[in-house]
Amino acid sequence: MRQNGVFMKFSNSNRITLNTDLKELEQVFKDLFLKYPKRSLDLPHNLEEVRDILEEAAKKTSDFLPQMFLNNTLEEELFFQHGYDTEIYRHMRYLPVNWHSHSFLEVVCVIQGNCTNYIAEQKLHMKEGDICIIAPDTSHAISAFTDDCIIFNIILRTSTFEQAFFGTLSDNDVLSDFFMRTLYHSQTHPYLYFRAGTDLELFDYIGYAYEEFKGNRQYKSRMLNSVITAFFITLLRNHESNVIVPEVDSHGKDENIIFILKYIQENYCTVTLKELSSFFNYSERQLQRIIKSSTGMSFSENIQKLKMGQAARLLSNPNLSIAAIAEELGYADPGNFRHIFKKYYGVTPLDYREGELKS
């Protein structure tokens, strides 16, 4: 990604040229890092352990950023402009590494160089092309202590992220449930980690978003949200199967989990646990454990949820008979389908259809 000695990012469009010159505050932090070598400011500390460094930096510059970090929990009003759901910043190099959390989503994108991302009990060595989505209220810290690293932090209100990211996954219920569970219900691994490498198409969108954020054009807020939505669509389209999955259970990371979930999603009308275990070379007991720990539901519960969701969608078509819908979903007996549907939704398929058509 280096062209003619200048760091060109965001494909060959030359929309943005980024250099590695340190900003005034970055130079202040670097000087303090060198002034206090025994403080190990590049390793995580509690806020009280680096408060004096932040206060010293604040006295040396008019930048308000050191003051913002004098809190363990960073709230939305400190970072978001009024009426905006998305903000994008270049990460401050040499910022003392201190544990903090915030009430919004953060997406860490390494454009150049590398950094260390500490998340709860994990230590991620991120390099160029890596992207990490960190859930709200997650204790984390980023160490970026080289002149040549370029990192962008995209922060989003939770509702905006869910609409952009999980809205993209609307046709993949199982994977959506898995990502949702990982981000919001994991005590030790509340993040998603993608290695996008040199995906110029994907990183173009970061360039577009940053250009839009730095400007003041009409409809800026809506454009930012649209570009970030396109970023997530491209991320999932190009790298959905390559996401690095945190440990899904006590037996360690299972690199096949995304493929297993996608296989279930694509074949739920006919797939059996025996077939699935044979295809992925697991015992049925192993597979049950992996699926349960990843989604919070058993194999059969996932299958039923997928079938019932599709049944509800098909019932909106008045030209399809209930018997035809049952057959399409793999039920040999329409009566069995009606029984399961009523137990799941509380009404018969016919009543559900009539309610849908009336609304």
C-alpha cells in the first residue's frame, strides 16, 4: 500500500493521502513516554496510575482530549456531535494505555502498522488490514506506540450499529444470533475480529467516511450512516466466513463454527444432526456442544426457529397453501406443521395468515 514513498490508502483513487507526522498532542505524549521509561505507559494501567500523565499533557497543549480520558467510563455525550450517530477519528498514538469502557460500539481499523488491543482478558496483536468490533461496556485498552501506525476508530451509537450490521444479516438468522451472542452476552470475548488484509474495496469506505466526517457538507449525518452501512455490508460480504471467532467454549476455539452455522442456515429444511456431524467430522455430541455454546440454542431449536421464521414469511403469500408451505419446510405431515406452528406462535397458521393479510 506504499506508493512513491507516500502512504496512499483507500485504493488507487487518491482520495486521501495520509502521512505519519505526529500531531502536537501525539508528540507531547511521546515525549512523556520517553521522559518516564519506567512507567511502561505502553502497557495497560488503571486510570489512577496514569492520571498524572494525562494532566501533565493537558497543561502542555490546548487539546481537550486528555481531559476526556480522565474518566473510566466514556459516555456518548463526550464524543458524539448533536444529531450524529457515527463519528470517525484517527487513534491518538502514544496515548497512555489505560483501561476504559464506553456506552457505544467501537470499530478499530488498522490502516497501517500495528497495535496491541487489550480486551478484557484477551490480547490481540492487530496488524494492517485488521478490524475489531468492540461491544459497549467492555473494558479495553489500545497500545499504539510507533510513529508509522495509522489506526481509525469508528464509534457508533448501539442502535445505529445494530441497524447497519445486524440489518445486513437479516437473511442469515443463525449467524446473526451468533454474532449478537458474542458481542452482547460474552463475559470474556465481547468482540468480533476480522482480518481483511489488503481489501481495497472495504477500506475505501473508511476513506469515504473520514472525508465526509471531516467536511461539512449537506446531509452529512445521513451520508455517514449510509457509508458505514456500506462498510459493514462489504465487511460481511467479503469476510463473513473469515472472522476470527473467540473461544466458543472451555475446549477452545473452533475454526469451523462460521461454516457450521452457515451450513445450517442454508440447509435447515433438510439437514439432520447426523448428516452435519458427518460432513464436518464431529461426533453428534461434540456438535451439539459447539452449537449450543455458540448460539445459546440446541441444534433442533435452531432448526425450528429457522423453519418457523420462514413459515411466517411464506404465509404472507395467499397463493401458497398451508400444505405446500409445510412440504417446502420439510414437514411430511401438514398436521404436525400446524401443531408446531401453533405452539411456537400461539396461533394456527391460518389465523396467522389472516392477521397478516388484515394488517
